[in-house]
Amino acid sequence: MSGALLRSGALREFFALGAVGHPVYQSATQLRVAMRSQIGADVADTFAVPKRNDSGDTIDWYAPYDGPVVPWTAATDDERAQALQSLQAMRERVLSAGQRLQAESDSERQVFGRLLQHVMTFPDDQHVYLVDGKPVLTFWGFRRHDAPSTVDSLALLALPRAAAPAAAAAVPVAETAVRGRRWPWWLWPLLLLLLLLPLLFWYRSCSEVPTLALPSAGVPELPRGDLQPELRERPVYDAQGRPVDVLPGRDGATLPDGGAVPVDDAPVTEPPVADETPAPVEEAETPPPTEPPTPETEPPPEPPQPPTPEEPPLPPELPPGTEQPLQIPPQALQNGNVDFLNGRWNSNSGLIDESGRPVQLEYEFQDGKGTVSLRRSDGSVCRGNTSASISQQRLMISDRTRIKCPDGQQFEPSTVDCAVGSSGQAECNGRYASGGDFPVEIRQADQPSGSE
């Protein structure tokens, strides 16, 4: 990209606008090229150049030209007023062109005109920059999720700065200061309470009377040593007045009936063993307590994950198959050999023809020389000559002639500049001699190119 990186953000942060299933950001390159040729270069340069990452969930927005960058919120009032006036004039031109395209009979141009109705919508003033003193929009074709569908983004730029309400807030402060000179009525009760505090302390000091610790009224304990022998030696008589021997009950308990104890000549019936043993607890009827599962055997359930927002399907920009992206060998950058380009390559640049339809470029190289075929949406093929070379550690693909079509239409020659990206794949950008940059994606073709 020729300009500086202005802003990066994830697609899920905003609501993408579009028409008939085509989001604006997926047609951003075609829209910028069409606005440059049909509305004006100054209008096209108002929109930043988007570039999605490899995963497709984040977009980087680049300035369309070089120059000092100033965020909208950091610009002066004069700069903001002048830029807002320029944006309002451009919106009228864009909306007028969109309405004109929607009135045509071609369905594709109608869709293109409907997309133009959304290009002047952006989330807020945090996504507007001044590049070399001129406004540039990022995340155009997006709005916030909580914003109404009829949001006017330019109206957000016209709002006064946050510092303006501070002047109005100074008026209540002055009024409060004036009211503070009067003696509030509610201070009188507070003053009365302060005067009563010494009296309260004096009353508490006089009311403190020493108290005597009284013995508790509990029942005194009796000496067990004196009573225990007497209880043990006390004779027991039966109903006829004869003394009998007392058999102590088991564990110090007495017989339950309280009657006479049988003498030695009477047979004594021992209690059955079953009576001595306490009845077993019916454990079978009471289920054992269930212990909570340990984390090792049964982990706690994981919290539900938020649903991943579904992105709209990508347009068929490249033919399906096993096409591999262009990779520049390191030795080629050293010795300048471009034999790795021998063969056929498909190029997706997002360019459109004069009718607004997308076009597909196909390269075929042999020893640095080659041809370029531009396949239009109606099936016709335009051809031209091209060449490839290594210059300053970069791959340069330059059209040597104009690309000519059977109906007489011609395309301006361009130059594709490729460098090795962070992922190892080639990152390419196209450039016209008259100005204007566009991203290019080159992949190796898996089938031969067609011919007329």
C-alpha cells in the first residue's frame, strides 16, 4: 500500500452493510475503481483501501496516498469544518451516481448502485482521518450494532466537542456559591446537638455506679463421697419385710419393674443375648449419602461459548481447485531468476470493466516473458504482453502494451509489485501509471486458460 496504516479492526465489531447478499467491504476494490472512473479521483481517494488478513476476520485500512495523518478528534475546528463540508459535497455526488445506476436496466449495475448508497456510512468519528489535510474514511460500509439503520454518519461529525458543555456547567457552580452565603436552616439542629454533647457526657459520668459481684443462685453441689457409701449400704426389704440382696443393674441401671429381687434359692433368668445387643440400624432402607464427584472423575461443565458470528459467504473471486498462492523463492531474490513463474497464474485484483462487471486476469510466463489475458464477465478475452523481473528484492510484473479487447475496448497497462509477506506468501499491489493502487492476489492455475 502506498499510504500509511490508519486503522485495524475485527469484522464482528460492526454491522456490515450491503445489498442482495453482497457486503460493501467485499466489493470495496471494485467500488473505488468505479468511483475513480465514473465520479472522480477525489471521491475515490476519500475511501481508505481495505486489506483483510489471512483468516479473513480482520481488516486493515490504508490511506490511498501519502501524507501526514491527523485523527478527526485531534483536528482543529477549522480543519474539521472544511473537511465536513467536503464530505457533504462528496456524499451528494456518490448518492446521485448510485441513483443513476439503480435506474438502469442491467441488474448488476443496479446492485452496484445500491452498494453506493452505503459507502458514506461509517461507525463514528473515531474512524475518520485527515491525510494531507483531506478527509479519509475507514470502515466505510459499516455501522455500529446498536445504531439505527438510517444513521447519518456525517451528522456524527457535526456534533460539538465534549468540552463545550463544560461552560454551561459553570453556571450552577456560581449559583451554589451565592446560595452558600446564606445561613441554611438545617444547620441549627446540628448546632444544638453539638451543644448537648458535653451535657450527655456529664450525665453518663454521674450515672456510673460501682456494682458488687453477687454469688450465683445455682444449686450447690453435694459431696458425692459421703452419700455414695450410704446409698450402697442401705438395706432393701421385700413385701414381707425380709432383707434381700440387691443385684446392680447392667451399666449401673436398676430393674425396670421395681419389684422384689429374687433371692438366692430362686432361679434367676438371665436376659437373652439378643436383648443385650442393641438392635442394628436398618441401613439398607436409608441410602448412603451421595458424595459430590471429585474434579478428577467428573469435571464441572464448561460455560457455554458465545456463538461465533457467521460471516457472509465470500464471492467466487478465484476459481475453485487446489491453486497455490504465489511464493517468491529466496534464491530468486538473490540471483534475479524468475523461472519459478513459468506456467499459468490467475490474478484476482477486484477490477471491473466500463460496465461495472468484474474481470479476471490470467498470466502465462516463460523465462520472464509472457502474456496477460483479461477475461470479462461476458466471456470475451482481452490480451496484452507482459514481463517479469526482480528489482530491489521485489518481483515486478509490468504490462508492456495495452490490453486490447475484441470490441475495441482497451485497458491501461499496470505494474504489479510483489514482496515476501510475513506468512511467506507474496503480497502484491497493482499500480497504474496515471495513479491509483489496488491489491492483487496471484495464484498458480490448476488448468489451462481458455481461448476464444
